[in-house]
Amino acid sequence: MKQFGLTSGVIAFAAALLLIFRVTPVPVAAVALQQASLSAGAPGLLHYQGFLSDGAGNAYSGEADFTFAVYAASSGGSALWQEIQSNVAVGEGFFNVLLGSVTPLTAEIFDGTERYLEVTVDLGAGSTTLPRQRLAAVPYAFQAAAVPWDGISGVPADFADGVDDSGAAYENVITVAQSGADYSSVAAALNSIGDASETNRYLVWVAPGVYSETDLASVQAYVHLKGSGANTTVISSARTNTVQNDSAATVRLYDNGRISALTIRNTGSGTFGIGIWSAEATRGAVIKDAVIEAVGSGGTGHFAIYLSDSEPTISDSVLRAGGAVGGSAAVNTALGSVNNAGGFPQPLIERSILIGGNNDPNGKTCAGNSGTGYGIQYTNSAPEVSESYVCGDYRSIFGGVAGITRVIHSQLAVSSSNGAFLLETTGSVAITIANSGVFYNGNKHSGTGNITCANSYGANYAVVSDGNNVATACN
């Protein structure tokens, strides 16, 4: 007499067979049907695995016919569902089947408190039926597709009709794309926000593409404007004005606003064109992983970023300005910083590239023929620069009236020798450079202010003079 039973040992019985069968069901939690699949009309499937061996414990290999059935009771009654799977391959004792692949499983089959699976096996010499096995709770996920809204309290209005028309998937997330998103305009998406606060923050995510804007894109406090990567998401405008304010800018950044992972470009040819304009912001305003450009052809003042009494944190970014013409009256400035209301704003620049005078997007060169380029240009402020590259075709850094710039672990360069100086300080301005490279062709410093060098180097990484004597420092 041969035996046939479950390997778990829970059920065993005798049958006149030439082979022993051990059938081991695997957990079905991972294969519960999703409601969406059922409602879309897709057939329901459950994964079932078993093992067959002979009386000596040898694994069976070959083919077998199986009949699977679902019942409402552990014995008796009529099958609620049944299918036959023939010629199932068995290798080294193991077989795998998908229940429902012949006769689809539906939610109605599991509309009850208990369900049992019965398996019948035939190796060609007669069939044997195993005792029914109670199904675990997970297959009742089938039933989720059939649950009506009737009798359920608190159903959202957007779901009460059985259709999900609730709109955005996440609260306070606004999407922008060329099509299929909440908005197709970045400015419109940002301007739709009226209740951002420290406890009610927003993300405006912009899909890949070039977005040509006519209105100002305002990044308010506690709003994060995030693209899909610099040069993948591009926000561009040709906005200009006769004065340096947000009317000349593509984007305005407010205190505690954040910009990341995109390119912001201004291509205006009017008097002033600005990529990002910011006023009265602290270092809580952040620009990160971005490319900021003011590269219109014409005009007299292009600023990648223009700060008015503002001191944001700028990191891992590229600032580039070029294209303005007009001789000594024109400027192409990567970062401009001014003080209008008192105090000395201290913007922080980290791990960034600042190019003034050349709008070539390739490489770090600031070579130009206009003699109008500034890496940093400031008045009555005190930028802090670390681990960055600052280059202009007229001045790497210009400081006017008052303030101090501190540069550490960075490189300063000027690309032109015709009237160009690496540094210019006027009035009560000082520039302090430490552990950095200073690259210039003959003209180091212009103006009446001070410069200091400490542990720095020049061309071919030769050590330059330390100290704060203007005549010898950074030589």
C-alpha cells in the first residue's frame, strides 16, 4: 500500500497508487489579485506549487494531469470553480501551475467566509483526490473587487460614483509637463499656490522639456521647484527691463524657496536680462544642481543671478552670463550682489562654476572678446565662496564700495589681458583668498581696496606670495 499526503504532515491518507504524491502549496500572499486587474476584466490567477515522489522517496519526473476545484466546505457540496490542467511538466518532483489559466478565477468565487481547494492527480494509471485544503485569507483580495460603496461610511465624494476622479495623486504636489499634467506652464503652476507655509509646503515638479514662459515664475517661501535634471528640464524666457528687478527675470526666488535639478535661462536682448532675481532672502533660500543662464544677444546687462539684499545658498550649480554688448558700459555677470536696505548680505556659493563674459555652454572657459565679463560683481555685500571656479573675461571678482569676499579651496581666473584684472577692489573692499588657485596673465589687481593670499598657487601650481600686502599678495 502506498501513501499520498501533504508534506506538512497535516493530512495523510492511503491510496492504491504506484507512486507517493506530496503536494505542497506555497504562500499565496504575493499573488492576490489587485482590484484594478479584476475591474479591468483581466483573468484572476493564483500560483500553486507541488512536489511528487515515489514510495522510496525518489522525485518523480514526467507529466501529470491535475484537476483543481474550489468548494465552500471541507467535504461534500458542489464545486464553485473547477479546471483541468493536462500534461503538466514535473521535473525532479516539482511542478508549478497557475490556477485560473484555464477557467479564470473571479471575485464571486471567494464571496464567502470559507473556501477549500481540492486537488486530483492522474499519472495515467487512475486518479487520486487529496483532502481539501482550506485557503488562506489572502485570496480574499479577490473579494475587494466586488465590495460596493453601499453601507460604507466616509466615502470621499470623488469615489462615491465608483470612478476615481480625485485629481492629483498626492497633496501639495503640482506637476508640469508638455501634456497630461496639472499645468503646461511653470509660471502658471507656481502662481496657482496661495497657501504655502512652513507647515504647508509644496513641490512643483517639472517633467523634461523646454518651457517658454512670458510671465514671471515666482518660487514662493516653502515651495520647491524641481525639474528632471539640468539641461533636461529648461525654463526659458526673454523677459527684460530697463532696471534690475524681477520684471527682467525668468524666475524670482523668495526666502525659504528652493530650486533644483533644472536649467533656468534668460535670452532677452533688452537692457537687462536676468536668470534668477532674489530680494531679501536668507540662506534658507536654496539653488542646487541647477544651470542658470543669461545669454541673450544684445542688451547691456546680463546676470545669471542677481541678488538684492539677498543671501541664498547656491551649490553644485553652473552660473553663466554672456551676450551683452556696449563696451565699458556693458556687463555679463554670473553672480551680482548688491545691498540696498542696509547690512551686508552674505550669499554662500559652494561647489559651483561661475562664468562671466562667454555664453558658450561647453567647458569652463570664460574667454570672450567683449571685456565685459565678471564671475562675481558685488557692492556692499560679502559673498562666501568655497570649492568653486570663478572666471570672467574682465574680472574674476569685482568688489565695490564696501564688503569682503572670502574664497577658499577654489580657483579664480581671468581670460583676457587687454585691460583685464583678476581682482578689483574699490573703497573699503577686501578679498581674502586661501588654499586656492589664482590664474591671471600679468594683471592681478586694480583699485584701492585690499587683497590677502594664504597658501595659494598660480600657473603650473607654483606657490604664490602670502600676506595682505596688495603689491605682493597673490604674485
